[in-house]
Amino acid sequence: MTEETAIVTVEAGKLHQLIKEKLMAAGLHEAHAEETAKHLVYADACGIHSHGAVRVDYYAERIAKGGVTIDPEIVFEKTGASTGLVHGDNGVGQYVCDEALKHAIDLAKESGLALVGVSQTSHSGALSYYVKKAAEQGYLALAMCQSDPMVVPYGGSETYFGTNPIAFSAPRKNERPIVFDMATTVQAWGKILDARSKNKEIPDTWAVDSQGNPTTNPHNVNGLLPIAGPKGYGLMMMVDILAGTLLGLPFGKHVSSMYADLTEKRNLGQIYLIIDPARFTDVDTFKENINRMVNELHEIKPVEGVQQVYYPGELSQARYDKYMTNGIPIATPVYDYLVSETIHFNQYGGKGAFAE
Ligand code: NAI
């Protein structure tokens, strides 16, 4: 592999504006571009570069080709005292899923608990964005979503499930929420994309090549590996059932591919479980106990070479605070694309799942 790609530091407000303008140039309405830009800047500021500005080029091509509904009719259908479905009409994922989250929180406010599915959405980005928002309003939140089939099932040599992520957040007393957010693969596909954009080697535990052999070259990836073998494989199946089959959507290898046909809508599924802790316990005690848990974790003696035990999301939050103040590191090719006039039409479409 050649030298790693250079990084440029971009002020958060400027990055937001560049992303928003590019998405509007591709055809999105301002409110949808605004929410998507907010989400992508959040991801880059947290250090989740796999789900930040690196995605704009692909999103813009899909939007420009009609693979995202520009004027979606987003409909909330309440299906029971604490259940509902948001029909996203394949609008841009970050906007649809943010709207769906508002409905889920309103329902949890009413009934104490909400299980809300989002049917027919586009790629929704980093799931921590949504669960953290719910926890900031005092709720516990779980989110899961489908993604395109890129993972070799345990013992298999062909891809079947997506990287199907799970995110969870819980509120704390006078502190920011704990946030756990992970793909059910050793690494999210976006991490491979990020490594590609930086021309950087990956560990041989992340993915396999076209022969099913472990690879360290991100450009040769042809299948991702589940976390913890059969356990991760089981988890990604659970996510697909809850965020896909349960909502009447395509499942497993039938889930639409990110790069196959960018003129087609994605029809993806996402699901939220929102819980009002007041329906189960004393809220102050609950939040204090989460604080206590964090403190006790911080007091655990770290192993040699590790500075400290962190709670999930702690490092992302620290990065967010730093980058929002000092600027966000962005791979130079991503930045160059954002400041250019370009909207690609043949960069991503009509390719296999692991296209460059
Ligand atoms: P990751 O491997 O970077 O992090 C996983 C979790 O481990 C996070 O909660 C993180 O806070 C925690 N963590 C990391 N280092 C830690 C440490 N030293 N101590 C304690 N906790 C630590 O995440 P991954 O799996 O690469 O996922 C990245 C993003 O990709 C997520 O935001 C996920 O939602 C998103 N994603 C989205 C998809 C979509 O289709 N919308 C598909 C797949 C992933």
C-alpha cells in the first residue's frame, strides 16, 4: 500500500455548510440537507469518520439519480397503545429516522414505552445520534437497523446479512448520557471506506477477500466478519428480524445493496425501543446509579498499556467536545470533493457491494 492520505482540519460550522450545500446541489430540500449535515458533522466530530462526510459523495449521487425521494410523505401510523410504524417513503435516512424518533419519544411520553418501526428509509448513518437524543430527554433508548448484505455468516463463504448495528443510550444525573453503538461486524463497512479514503491497512480480523481469506488491504475487501463468530452472527440475525422482517421488509440477502442501482429506493428498516424509566423505578435513583456505575468503572485498575477504563461513548464524547471547538479532521479527498462543484453520476452506481 502507498502512503496514507493527508488530513485537513475543518471548522465544524464550515463542514456543516459544505455538506448541506452539496446535498442541496444534488437535489435535497433545505430542511432535509440541514438535518443530514447535522448528523454527519456529529459523526465526524465523534470520530465516527466512517459515517461522516465520507458518505456525502455517495449520497449525492444517489439523490441526483432519484434513489432517494425528494418530497417524501412521512406518515406515522399508531398501531397500538405503545407501538407504531413510520412510513418513510424512502426520504433521506437521517431526516426520516429523526422524524420517526420524535414520534417514538412522543409515544413513550404517553404510554411509558414505545416500539416504533421505520419502514422504507434510506441509509440512516450513525445510530448513536438517535439514541443519544432520546437519552438527553430522559429516556432509555435502543435502536437497530438493517444494512445491505455484506457479511459472511459464521462458517459461510458467501455474504448474507448486513452489518446490522445496535445502539443503546441511558440518561445520567447532571452528566451526559452513556452511549453504546456498534455494528454487529468486527468493523462497520464505513470503517473500510474510511481506510480506503486514507489508503490505510486494516487488521486481518475485519474482513475477507474474494477467496474468503483474511485481508489487510481495504481495497480487496469482499466480505465482512461478524463479531465473536456465531454470537455476532446471531445478533445480526436478531436485528434483521426486528428491523426488517417484523416490519414486512426484505430480509437477509434480499435487502437492497448500497451500490447496485442508485436509481432504486433502498426500502430499509430501522426500529426504536424508547423506555420512560419513571414507569419502572425512581428516576433520580436510577440516574444516580448509572453515575455510580460509571464512577466504579473509572476506578477499576487498568491493564498495563491502558490509561483508564472508559464507559461506552466516553471517548467519542471527548472527541466531540475537542473537535467541535478546534476543528474536525477530514481526509483530504473528502474535503476536496466537498469544496468542488462536482456531483458524480458514475462513481458508485451499478457496482458490486464492495465497489471502490
Ligand atoms: P466502534 O467499533 O467504533 O465502537 C463500538 C462501541 O465501542 C462504541 O459504543 C464505542 O463508544 C465503544 N468503545 C470504543 N472504544 C472504547 C473504549 N476504549 N472503552 C469503552 N468503549 C469503547 O463502532 P462500529 O462498530 O465501527 O460502528 C461505527 C458506526 O457505524 C456506529 O455509529 C453504527 O451505528 C454505524 N453503522 C451504521 C449502519 C447503518 O446502516 N446505518 C450500519 C453499520 C454501522
